[in-house]
Amino acid sequence: MGSKLGWSRRTFLGALGAITGGLIAPAESDAAAPLGAKHKAPGKGGDGHPIVPITSGLGSTGDIYAELGVTPLVNINGTVTVIGGSVMKPEVMELIRRGNEHFVLIDELEVAAGKFIAKICKSPAGYTGLVTGGAAAAMVVGYAGMMTEDLEPRMKAVPDVTGFPRTEVIIQKSHRYAFDHQIRQTGATLIEVETKEEMINAINPKTLAIHFTNILSDKGKVSGAETIEIAKAHNLYTFNDAAADVPPKERLWEYPAQGWDMVTFSGGKDIRGPQASGVLIGKEELIHWALLNMSPQEDRIGRCCKVGKETIFGLLKALELFVNSDLDTDLRIFDERALVITNAIKKFGVTPLPREFNPQALGNVTPRYSWQIDPTKLKITGKEVMQKLADTRPIGIGSMGAGASGMRGRDPNAAANEHHEEHHSQRDPNSFGFAVWQLKDGEDKMIAERLVEIFKAAPKA
């Protein structure tokens, strides 16, 4: 679907690029080495130095998406991996650039970064951090480390855990989810339970740990506190997957303080670090074992969970900014963006609904803004509005689901007429809504102009 918006893809992306480039291109005196140690900046033109114009090949047109033939999106969905997670702040991009200025021993950098994480996240004594290739990677190396400890033969054998003393992980049936695949890929065996009594009875000499899926904690019959109590009483490890559970930022220190041996958070969601980054906070010995099972080490199950020096620095800066952020200030900005849209479409009889926001929700805590369409004035549903936004070109506005790109496997055992569709909570068919917190400057106006086009063209009731 075409659009007559004044924002062409080239002008819009070009303007953003110019703004961002101006923000992050530093003076030579600002160059810094790992974790703040001052060094003299290398000469101009060296690798990792200020942004330079691209005059030929990929990127020379100023529109890399068009060059590859893909459609960029305005993010109104939230921090979902399928559309790229989140947008990094200029300061994060600058630390990524600076991280590329020097070579460094990755293990040494990871250990130093872990101390930085532990300090800024107010971790308990004896805890440290690890930058991982996402929260899923944190689970892989975390569970591998529990089983292998620091024993070289075991690390080389995983996922063949034959002969390992402890390889069973207890999980509540209600906590089973797509990411327990990362536990299973280490060779560990998941043991399902439902009640506290079943959890205790499932413990045997082969039991390694109890897994807790934080976003599903209200679905289970055993609480987090009870899980920790049971594990401690039986000398078992505990792992809390809280990947999507910040904000509020306080959970970064509240969860480890509860007594979990390991807690992971995604770095590429609300923390707004590199998309392929995660934070693993845990007891120092366990984090050491996790790093032993991870890249840059070779012949390890976690070799594929590689984290570059640039990602480490970017994640640390994003985490620092996140911890020092103010939620009330952010909410005022989001409200202002929503108001731009409201003012543009109110002439069509489309009215705003109260902002939906529960800061204590278990996961994906994102403010959502909605608008009500008056069916006596316009013959268009909320779903149709969202589809037209997604169909906008040359820049799409949101996506209609994770299956939009066709990346769904084939089930040869499924009935011929069985359809796999995205499941969404039932809402008023005459309303539509989305998140605005991932919008970049000017994108609220872009959405407002597109909605004006949509409602102008909509059939009148």
C-alpha cells in the first residue's frame, strides 16, 4: 500500500542518520579505553574511529534497507525479537564504536564487565555478572556450567552428559515454555511437577537444579520463595529466567537478593542494549563455570554463544543508562507522543482511551495507548486499521505478528485443515492501540499522518 506521507524512506532515514551521526561522532580527546581508563586516541583513520562517509558499495545510497530490498519498520509492537528488539541510544552506539578501537582478552573483559554489572545492579556479596549472547544463551552456558563445573572432560562432552553425577532439572509444568529448549540442549533432563509436595518428592541424587520462569510465576503452585527454600534445603541450584521482567529496574537487584543462584535478563529489550545481548547475574563460582562453557573458549557448547567486545561495552552503557533512568519522565514523553496522534485523528470521531500500564506486571512492562473508533461515523475496525498501518510503504508501521515472514515450521502430523494463527487477547473490535515507547523522534507525527490518511479513506457510516 502506498502512502503520500511527506516522510519518504530516504529522507526519513537520512535525517535520523544525520542526527545520530552528529550525536555519536566524538572528538579525538574523548576516546576511552576499556572501563574508563584513559588512553591517547589513535590517529585518524584507524579501525573503530569516527564515522566516515560511505561513497561506494553497500550503504553508499544512504538507504541500506532499500539496497537489500527489505522494508524497515516503525516499532509500535514493543521489544520483540522478531522485529529487532529495541533501538539503542546514541551513547550505547558510541561505546560500541569505542569498543572496536582496541583488541582485548575477551575473558579478562568479561570478568571486569561482570564486576561492573554487580556494582551497578547492587548485587549481593559473592555475586558477579556475565554478558551473554541474549538471555537464552545465558541459560545454555548457565546450565552447562552447573553440570560441568570446571572439569575439562565434562565441558568437552556436553551435551553428552553420560556419567555426569547430576543432570535433572525440576520445572513446574505451568512453567514450561519455548525457552526451556535451551536447558534441554545442554543434555539436562526436565522433570515436570505441579505441587510443592511433588517438587520435593522429585528430588533425588541426580537432581541438579530447579528452574523458575518468572513471567509465568503467577501460573504455578510453587512460589519463587518456596522454590528457593526447597532448593537450599536439598543443596540444589536455582535459576530464574527473568528475561523480559524489567522494568521496573529494581528487579535487577531485588531478584538476586531473594537468593536465586542465577538470574538472567535480556539486554536487548527494555534495557535497550545490543539485541544479541543478555545479563546473567549469579554466584561467582557459577558465573566462572558459565564463562568456561562459553566463547571465546573452544570445544564448548557455548562457543556459538559468542559475545564481542563491542557488544559487551554497548550492554554495559545501556545498563548504566537504564539503571539511572526515571520512569515518570519516560512516561511523560510517551504521553506526549500519544497526544500528537490523538490531536491528529480526533476530527474523525476517534477518541483516546486511558493509558494501559501496570508497572508491576510480570513481564514486557510496556505502556499501551488505545483509541476508540465511533462505528456511527466510520466503517472500519481496529484490526483493519492495524493492518493498514503494517501495510504502509515505504516504511511499515508495526507488524501483524511473528508469523508475518512465514518462518513457521511444517508439522507433518497436523490435520490438513489445521491453521496456526497468532493468538491475541480479545479487544473491542472498534478500538486499536499500540506501544509508543520505541518510537524515534518524528515517528509519532509519521503515525499520525498515516492514520489521517486511513480515516479519510475509510467508508463513512
